[in-house]
Amino acid sequence: MDELNIREADRLEVTILIDNYTDMLLTEDTGICRRPQVPFPQILLAEHGLSCLIKVYSGQEEHIVLMDAAVTPACLFSNAEVLKADLGKIEAIVLSHGHPDHFLGLVGLLKLLSKGRDKGVPLFLHPDAFLERRFNIPVIGHPVTLPALDENILKEAGAVPIKSEKALLIADGLIYTTGEVERKTAFEKGFPWAEAKIDGNWVTDPFRDDQGLVVKVKGKGLVIISGCAHAGIINTVEFAKKVAGTDKVHAVIGGFHMTGRLFDPIVQPSIDEMKNIKPDYIVPMHCTGWKAINRFAEEMPEQFVLSTVGTTYIFNENP
């Protein structure tokens, strides 16, 4: 593995523009999170998708990156307006993987961002994000085709795709993508109902494109942001540690993909391994699932933070 020249950030802010869960009455802040103060008739919208606005600072230097673009531009734009989030300052977009609940809002967003930009909008993603995909769920009885990314449409909308299987530095070295995550955890076996068309054949999706974002916060350790963690949230964290060359994990945020009976058997082993990793904070969201989220809350109460749309998580050298 090539060594990355990862810079430490003084401050990291992660604002959840889109997630599955919204609660306008959850207003109590914690040590690391600022809840949205939104008066009626304004309201924050939720959908089965994910989009995170990431701001990272070093001294007077600031970089703004978006991870994923959820499902509907209308939902994304509405929440950004309510939260007074300036999407026009986004320098680059990172796609965690090629599933529609993470990319369907991309084209509308790209058209907005590309106005007045001569060079377009950098879009970091794995080459496999463009695969044809489907769900083959036994109870349905037949495969269900999923919307697929179209590179030409993305380019027409203003994207400059940067495809990589390996970890990449972005935001002038203050953020890195994990790239393709190593699979070493025995119980994290992927999503057997998800299929991809590879070399002309439909196979169980290996999700080689699944990746996360990582920031090394000065004096605190790594903050790891996952999309769905189809590679396994434990695999993702362990690989992020390997790439960064450190074992200290400050926070793990994002989708852990443990929703539904199919994933019930991995909930407890994941919690046990997460306890061994010892993050200071854990913020499961999106596809983690109600049951798994509650189990994390019960077993890691000091580290657990309940996520809601509009919340900003703030990680400082000196909070």
C-alpha cells in the first residue's frame, strides 16, 4: 500500500443534510453535536438516503466536501436552505458506492454547482460504482433492477469523475478516501441479496466500490465516515486505521448496514468488535437499522449519539 501524506485537521464539522430519521423536538446538544434549531413552518425532510456536508479546517484553511447526494434533489436542496448551508462552496463530491439512495440526487446538484465553474466538479468514486445492479430478495420472487450511474450524464451535468480503487487524498490532504476496503472480519460477509453484473454475469455483489472518508483530528484520532459500509463497518474502521497508520479512533459515523433479519446475526459481533476499537463516539445512521441502533445505544451508552437530519457533529483539537 502506498503511504499517504495525511495532514492533521484542527477541526472537523459534519452536517447531516439527508438521513432516514428526523426529529424536530430533539434539540439538546451534546459535547460534539449541535442540533438544528428550526422553527415551524420550516421543517427538515428525511428519506432513505444519505448526504453529509463535511467541513475541515487547518489554521485559516477551510475545505468543504460533500459525501453522497441522497435520493431527491428537492429534499437535499430544501434541507440545505433550511440549514443555511451554502452548497455553492462545495469543492468536491465523494460517492461512497453506486447505490441509488446515495447518488440519485447527484445530477441535480451537479447542475447547480457547475454553474460558473470552468473546470467542473471533481467527483471521487470507485470504477465499480457504474456497475449494473439489482436486488434479488427471496420474498419478492424475482430480481428488481436498480437505477445505475451513467458517466456521460454525470459529465454533461458538470462532473469530472476521478475513478480510483485506492485510497486518495482530497481537501489538500486533510481528508482521505479509504478506497477499496480489505475484507478480513469473518462475520462481515456482505449482502447476499444484492447482485451486480460483472463480465456479463449476475453475481453476488462484492461491493468493491464501497468506501468511506477519514479525517485525522489533531490530538483526538480518526473520524471515520461510512456510507453504507457494505464492506463491513469493522473492516472499514480497521482499514482506515491501517491506511492512516494509527489505532486511535475518535468517532465512527454513518451507515453500518445492519437493518433486517438477514443482518441480525452480525449485530452483537459488530458491537463487541467496536468495543475493542474503543471509539470516543459512535453515530450509527441511515441503513444501520432500528434494532442495531438501539443495541449500540444500550451497550455503548457513553459513546453513542443519536443522529437526526440537520445535526452537525463537531470534532476539535480542544472541544
